[in-house]
Amino acid sequence: MAELTDVEIVRLNITDIAAEQLFTDDQLSAWLAQYGGSVNRATYRALITIATSEVLLGKKIRTQDLSTDGPAVAAELRALAATYKAEADDEDAAAGSFFEVVPLFDPKPEGAEYRW
């Protein structure tokens, strides 16, 4: 049995295995690169992106014989995404590393006085 690539594993995690895929290999590879090769973080980002699309496109609709609830689907996708993020955080903690967002700007306005 051939070993799956990281892109293929992300596809399996998000069930993007149909003939018409939601994301290209390049898009999934970009998320893998952005998150240092973490399959769980790339899966998290893909699910959040799908949830965002669902919120923007899928509305809550009820007709006589049809009912759709896009916001509920989006909420479930975000909950699933959170499990992958938690797994990635656990992996980072076990490896002794961490993932942190560092601001690229000084939050104090120009000319503000720094007091100690």
C-alpha cells in the first residue's frame, strides 16, 4: 500500500475526494507550507475556509418540502476544525514547540510616551 502525501491526508480529513475537488493541490500545499507542514493545522484552515463559504453562500431556507440550514452546517464545520487545531496544539506541546502569532507592528502610536 502506497503511503499518502500530506496533501492527500488533508483531502481525506476534509472529505475533498470527489471528482470535482474543493481545493487544488497548490492551495492545500500553501496551507501546509504556511503551517510548517502540520497536516492538522492545514486541515483546520481548510475546514474554516469551507465554513466561511457556507456562511456566505448557504442561507437558512425553508419551503414547503425543503429545508437547508447553512449557518448550522458552518457551525458544525467550525467545531470539527477546532478538534484539528486542538490536536495540532497538543502535538506542538508534546514536541516542546509552540505556535504563536507575533504582531508585526508596535501597538503604541507614533510619538507615544513609554512609561515604566
